[in-house]
Amino acid sequence: MSIDSHPGTLEPETSLDKSQFYRETFSMGWSHLITCLWFAWLFFYFGNVHIFYSDIWGHVSYGDWILAHRSLPQYDPFLSLADGVKSIDAAWLSQILFAKVYENWGVRGLSHVFALTVFTTHVLFWCAFYIKTGRVGVSTLGSFLLILIASSRIAIIRPEIFGTFCVALLLVIMAWSEKYDAWLPDPSDDDNPQRKKTPVPLLFSLYLGIPLIFLAWANLHGSFVVGLAILGLQFLGRVLEVFWKTKSLVQVCTDPWVRRWLIVTELSVCTALLNPYHMDLFLNSLLFPRNPNLKDVLEWEPLEFRDAEGIWFCMAWVLMLGLYRHSRERVRTADVLRIGLLSLAVIVGVRMIGWFSVIFVYAMVSHLANVIPRVKPVYLKPGAGEKTAGSFWARRSLVMTSICVLILWFGFAFSNIATPLFGGKPRDLNKIYSEGTPRKLTEFLKAHPPQGQVWNPQWWGDWLVWDGPKDMKVFMTTNAVHLAPPRVWRDYLGIARANRGWQSVAEKYNVSTFIVHKDKQVALDKQVRLLKGFKNVYEDDLAVVMSCEPALIAAAEAEKTAEKEQETDQKAAPEGEEQP
């Protein structure tokens, strides 16, 4: 456009100007294509994740109990052996959500909620990376690194998925603030970013958006304390940066972003206190990893550097040191503090690898963008020849845009979420439940419910509570490991490992029925079959049930007798005659 001879007026845009504007605005390149392929694959993958047979069913049971009683449980309502141990239900709101989803849409609804929540979370992570770097390809690379490092944590449906959604929202706002939360300015430099006026929407997001995130987070999952640590270290990092730059406490106290992060942190702590347990929830969430029972739970064990998590953790640190060596991007103190804290947390408990991956990639994307050279885009005109096209990776065109749109459409149209919308068959239930879900076992137990104390693998406990007979006395559940008295937990492990004297331990609890996982508890499987007075009342590829209850034994023998009679009748029937 050119300026007209009359002041304050502009010539109207020509059709050529409009054509160039639309081409440069809507043309996409190879980085966009890879990004579309990546997110189409993520949407398809999350939609096909199996629902594990572990603690998700305990959370659904809790949600049903809360809705039925219109109150939160003071003690675990499903584990009689933990009677008297007070319970703090840090995920009560998530459990209600799971229960309502199951009530309205069944197990397919749980699968869809998981897929949509986790996919949206990773889209938000990508947005945070893009706000920091302004580069599509680097943001997608960061998303890939996040999935890679946290690969052992991304396919589990539990209330933690709502916690990661909240931290993704938090990082989007923090990445936006980094455009203004800059190095301490020189007062004589009018062009310094620090002197630019902070936009009202950003202030609105800081003072209202972040506290509201923590209001929801504190009632959805106990990981809100990780979010408060992320936010608090943002404030502390800013304080250290300003003091190092100015060597003046006055400058620290008058710095606008020091004050802002302090106020936001205080508001977030206050809103997080708006939960049914108030300060007790903070203490429970902080002290939870120190529960002695958790040291025997796989995901709470210390990091083993020979395991997959340990290998990715070490490679992440090698990548970080390499980027810090070659990148000219400023190293933010808050990033160093957060990575250091979460690295220690991962070493103590491997479950924290998911939170470490988020903070690690968030800190590294700016340095990746600085190290990876930027390619100036070349916009192809329709019919342009190869000689005028420029660099292969730099080419952008409307044709590539059409391909990207097509990829996104196919990624949605062929997903399990969208298939019923287009008249297709819903996903088969056998493909939603994980293979290790003992569905046949609970069918038998519902037909012949045990009356006495049942010993069971703790990873099946939540499923037995949910799908088994009502009021069945299970020995242990995944959700109640931290609530079981230490003596009860040690006795459970002694029986599970078939340690010496395990029979007398079982007698102490009056165990009348044993449910054993045949593949994971081979020693106990052999021992329990030799128990006097116990009969094999049920067995399939996964489990064996041994019981001494007369009613259960009689029912099992009656079923076996009926099956034998049916086989005999079929053999005795004349050829061609059908048996009813």
C-alpha cells in the first residue's frame, strides 16, 4: 500500500496485494504438516488406550459413594481392615466426575473423557511452547520430547490427568507473561520490554485465572502442591535475578514482577485452601510420599537408572547441559530451580517423572529454538517452478494447507470418539478393558458371593469392589494402600510372596477365600492349592479361587456336575439330533 497525496488517507489494496496477503497468512509448510500428523496420531492413540483394571475403578466407586451419601468418607468405605484410619480424599471432585460420566455413558464415556482431557492437555503444552518460541517445528519437537520422557505415565486414566490439565493451563499463562517478565531494565532505556505496559488480559489471567486454576486443582487432585511449587519458584527466581542484577533490596521490593508473582502466589494458596479439608489437605499432599507402605509400590520406588525412566532422565540432563553450553538464550533462574527440585523428586520417587518432563521441556524449548536455525519461509505461487521455490524445508503453499486440513479431518473421523457420530459401531467393550481385567472372575463371584474375608491381589482390589458382589470383604485395594495400617500391609505382602508362615498370617485374618493371580503370584498359586480344607471353586487363564466356605464349594461342585451331565447328554444324543 502507498500513501495518498491527501494526508491521513490510504490507497485501497489491489487484488494482487490481497492475493499475497492470503497466501502468506494461510500457507503452511513441512513443519505444519509434521505437527498435524503428530496431533492426529496423538488423538488416535489416546482414543485407543485401554482402561486399566487398577485404581480407576476405585475412584469411580468413591464417586458413587459420595453421590449416594452426599458427603465425603471419613474412613475408607470399602476396606474393612483399614477401619479407624482417617481418610483425606484429595481427588473427590475427580471421582464425582468419573462416577457421573460412567452413570451416563458407561465405560466408553470414561475412555472418551480420558482421550479428550489428555489430548487437550498436550495441545495446551504445545501452545505454551509456541508462545515461548514462536516456532511451530520447535514446539512440536518439545511436545514429542515430553511424551518420550513421560512415556510410562501418559496411558493411565486416573485423577492425575486433571492435574496435568491444570498445569498446562498454568504454563500457558506463565509463557505469556515471559514476554513482559524480562531482565531488570535500565531506567534510561525506554525501549526495554520491562517498560512496556502489561496488557490487561494478561493481568486478568494472572490475578484471576491462576487462582481459579488452583481452586479447581486443589479439589481435583493432590498434585496441586506441585503447581504451587512451580509458581512459588517463579517468584523466587525473579527475586534472585533482580537482586543479582542490582544488588539492591529496594529494587527487589519495587520490581513490578516481583510484586505480581508474590500476589499471584498468595492468591493461589488462598484459593487452594477452599477445599473440604483446608490446611489438612496441604499437609496430607506434602507428607503422602513419606507413607511407609508406598516404598513397596512400584511407581513410588526410587529411580533406577537402568530402567526406561532412568535412561530418559539421564538423556534429558545430557540434552540440558548441551543446550546450556551452546544456546545464547538467557537461562532463567526459576527454570533452574524447578528442574533441580523435580529432579530430586524423581530420584526419590519415579512417579514424579511426568511432572519433571513438563517442566524440563518448558525450560528447554527456548534454548532449542536458539540452537536450531530458523528457516525463512518461501511462499509458493500456484504453478511456481522448482527453481524459484527456494529451500525445500522453507516452502509454504496453500496445497500444503489443504493436506494439513485433510490429515486433521482423518485423525478425527477415524477416531473411536467420532465413529459413532458418523453412524459407525461404537468401540467394542473387549477393546476398552485391558486384557488383565478379571471380568469373568467377577461374574462368578457375583453369582456365588463369598461371605467371609477374601484375600486378593491389591491391583485387582478396586475392580473387585466395583464389579464384584456388594459388600465383599476385600483384603487390599490400590487406592487404600496408604490407608492400611503398616502391620496389615506387611501381612498382605507376606501372603502375596508366600513367605514362611503365611498360612498362620492368613488364619489370623480368618481368610476363607483366596483369589490369586496365576502369572504374577506363581509361588502363592502353588502353595494355596495345597491348603487343607480349601477347594478350587473357580479357575480361568488369569485367576484361581480357592475357598473353604461350604456354600461356595457346594455351588462350584453343582456347576461342575451340571457341566458333566450336559457333556454326557451331548455325547449320548443321536447324530443329527439337537440338544435343547
